[in-house]
Amino acid sequence: MNRRSATVSPTSSLMNPYIPFSRNHLLQVLFVSFLVFWAVMAIRPTDRLQWLLENVLVVVSGLLLILTYPKYRFSNLSYLCIFVFLCLHTYAAHHTYQNTPMDMWLKASFHTQRSYFDRVVHFAFGLLLTYPMREMLMRKAGLRGFWSLAVSAAVIFACSALFEILEMIVALVGAQAGQDYMGMQGDPFDTHKDMALGLAGAIVSMGIVAWVRYRNRHLGDKQRNKATA
């Protein structure tokens, strides 16, 4: 298949990173949908300062994806994973991670002492962003097989640790706003749990990729055996 071909099957359109943006209807939908969602979530957030701090990640990530797009494109499946993660984060930034509707319901119904949506997002960080990381490492670093899975998970784990360090710095220099941004909620092991959840999500993600690769290879072997029988 030609690198620039835009006539692809639905499955190929998810995996092909070479579809021009002008013909990439799925990416166009994701881009416009996120802009609209972000704009809605920017209206009267629960805490404007918290919203600004949380959206540093969104703005930096968006600019990097846009500025590097002419030279490096992810597949649509990777963009879909990134889209879902950024939507989860943007939703939490609007309400603050401590006061999402899900957490308010849990506290009212089950008398929980802390908020859990941040745990969901940390798990989603590993689950959704390890695949794009693996795609980039395979294409740019030439990783293959087991190492493409293991190194991708390790890099995401390192990114999770780096984010926790940045949170600590914000907490140290940001007074009460920084403490609220860090969101430990009285748990001395909050940072460790967040990193562990990110790693767990990465392992699940790469486990799914490994299973799909094994299944496709097994089906391919069966088809070849039938053809030569």
C-alpha cells in the first residue's frame, strides 16, 4: 500500500499514520470534538486557579501534537487513545479532581473519605498512552517484539513518576493552591498508588497488544496451513 493512500479499510484507517489531515475524517472529528469539549469545560470551572494549573498539561500536549504533526503522525488509534485521556483529564480539571460528580456520588452514597476519579485517570494514563508510546518507539527507535512492550511500559511509568515530581514542585512553591493541586487528600502513599496505577494500566495495555499480536499470528498460521493442505 502506498504511504499516502487515503483509500483504506476502516481497520487500516485506524492503524495507518500516513493519511493526510485533509482526508483523515476521524482525526478531524476528534480534533473538533475536543476543542468543543474543552471550550465547554472552560466555562465556570469549580476552581479557576486549579483549572489553569491542570490545563498546562492539555495546552503543552496539544501544541506538541500540532507542531510535530508535519514531521511525525501517530496512527488514528493512538490519536483516539490520546483524545479519550485528555477528555478525562479536562473533565476532572473542570470539577477539580476532588469534586467530580462521580466522587460526590460516592461520598454521598457510600461515605467514602477521599475522591477516586483521580485514581481512574492515573490508571487511564497507563492504559491509553502506552500504545502511542510504543508506536513512536517502534518507528523512531526500531524496537520490536517483547522490548517494544516492556520499554513502552517502563517509559510511561517513568513519565508517571516525573509528573508526581512536578506536582511536588508545584505544591512546594504554590502555597495552598499548590497543595490543592497535588491532591494527596491525607494519604501518605498517594503518590506511590498513583504511580502503581499508571504502571498497572501500562501493563494491561501492553498485555492486550501482546494478545492481539499472538491471536493474529495464530490465525495467520492457520490460514497458511489451510492454503498448503
